[in-house]
Amino acid sequence: MTKRILVIGGGIAGPVTALALRQAGFDPVVHEAYDESADGVGAFLTLASNGLSALETLGLAEPVAAAGFVTPRMRLSLGARELGWFPMSSTDPRMPSTVTITRAALYRVLRDEVRRQDIPVEYGKRMTGAESDARGVTARFADGTTATGDLLIGADGLRSTVRTVIDPAAPAPRYVPLLNTGGYARGVRVPGEPGTAYMGFGRRAFFAYLPHPDGSVWWFANVPSRTEPTRADLAAITDWRGRLREVYAGDDLPAQALIDATADIVAPYPTYDFPTVPTWHRDRMVIVGDAAHATSPAAGQGASMAVEDAVTLARCLRSDRPTAFAEYERLRRPRVEKVVRMGKRNGDVKAPGVFGRLLLPLAIRMLPTRDMSWLLDHRV
């Protein structure tokens, strides 16, 4: 049986993949490009019922749920006008409820379990290339070192190096014309209660907030940006708080109050997805998570899809068949590409313009999101 596996990427997908591989009887080693862990990095995310179900197979659903708070439903509005309520959790009583959690808290749970299981993690290992032959695969890193294993798994995200090593002609990510930001507000009251994500269309941008059981309010904003910004463009926005206040001025949403009550606002970042990645594997290398199928945050499934990938791939590899990578792709590609399409549709309605706002109630009714059993009830 193949034993030593190089996992490239130490964010979310990498540690989950390593844990799933260890459970399947392999010896994974995680290689992270940065010199330190991801503690304190990122905003928050949702782990949907299907993602937590996959984590149950690794014994991690309970500690992850304990580090976040359940959010089984959302309310969608056009300003103060209610457009409808939608499920964020499976209605199957056997499935766990969707949880909202900071990226840092999720990472801590995964990191602690990786340490408990003595899975090696090497930092400062930015992969620059890899070669494979009949004996194994060797990864090369920017610091001049190499690592050799039986297989190599790319869990290195949207700008995956492994993806381009597998297929030098791999497509670039597609820009989705939205900027994302958010934060954690304290000392402010808003309508609503914990357990519901309140999402609303303002006149210029989409805004959402989630009351936390501890009294804080977590929020995010999607600001339209038709032109893809460069890093320099984003760095030039020195008064992001002021810009956000202007974006939501006059809207019947608690956006301005939450922005004012937030000490640190997440630096804005652009949205990308992949409609399809033609080649997922070659020789002894394969990709998982965002490296294979990044989806817009509007799908609420990025982390869950990565967890499903990790568990599915480990189970396929456990068979020790030469077709394991192909079987993994056969099981995952139709599902993840459907999620990417859903995320694109959901994101497209977040910047409707003046005329589009008039048609929003009809557009929302036409979105195929009311029956989410195909997505949320999924078990690996």
C-alpha cells in the first residue's frame, strides 16, 4: 500500500486531508508555504451540514461545532422588505446543523488534532515544482530543499502551484465582480436573534449580519467592483470604513451601525471561482479543495466541499487501486461543479443595479435554493 503522502498547503484543506489520510492508514506530511501557522488569519465562514457530516467521520464535528455557533436558517430582504426565509441546514434529523465559525477557530481545531496525531507539518515550504517517476514523486521548494513521497496532494488553494504542475495549461481563476469584507461588531443592538443569518440587498451593495449568542454581531459586505482590482488598487483604499459607510448610506439596513461598532474591519479582497478545472490529476499528483474547484463565497460551501474532497480521496486511496484518483474525480466533479454554478448564480444577484432591484423578488423566487436537500443531506 502507498504510505508516504506529501500534502501541499496548510490552510483548511491541507490539515483535513492529512487527517483523513492518517485515518485511512497513510503517513502524510503537510508542507505550508508560510513561515508560521494561520492563527488569527481570515474572517468567518459557514460549515454546512454536509461538511460537518464529513468531519464526523474524522471525529471532528463536535469540537468544530463547539468552537462556532449554529446557524440553521437565513432571512433575505430587499431593504426592510422581506423576500423569504431559506434553510442553511439539512432538515434530516440525522445530519448536524450548519455552524458559523471564524477561520482561525476552525484552523485551531484542525491544527490541534494534527498535532495530537503527530502528523508532521513543515513551514516555510513554498512549492515551486515537482516531478514523478515509477518510484515516487519529489516536490521542490523555494528554499532549495526537496521532499519525496509516494503521492502528492495539492491543497494549496486558488493560486495552486500543484494545479499548474499537473496541467501547465490550467485556466486562471474567474473574477466575480464583488469585493468582500466584514468584521465583528460589539455594543450594538440589531433586529434578529442568534441562529439566523440576516441578508439584505441595499441600493448599492449586499450586506449580511449574524447575531452571536455572546451579544456580538458578525457581518460581511459584498461591494460590486466591475474591474478586477490589483493589490495596489486595494492598498490605495486607506479609508475603507468611510467607503463602506457611503456604500450603505440611506439603506434600511443596520449596516452603518455595525460598521461603526467594529474595531477592525477585514481588508477587502476580490471574489474568484473556477467554472471548471479540466485536469485534476496526473501520474502521482492530484488536487483537492479550492485548487480543484474554488467557488464563490455566495455558495456558503467552500470549506464543506474541501472536507468532502479530503474524506472521499482518502477512501478511494485506501483501495490501493491505480484508478483511485480517477474514482475520486468521478465521485466529486459533478457535485462540486454544480456548487460552483450555484455560487455564481447567487453572487450574480448581489449587484443587480437599479432596474435589477425591481426584478429581485422574481429573481429570488426563481433561484433553485429552496430545496437544498441535494446539497445539505449529502453524506460521504
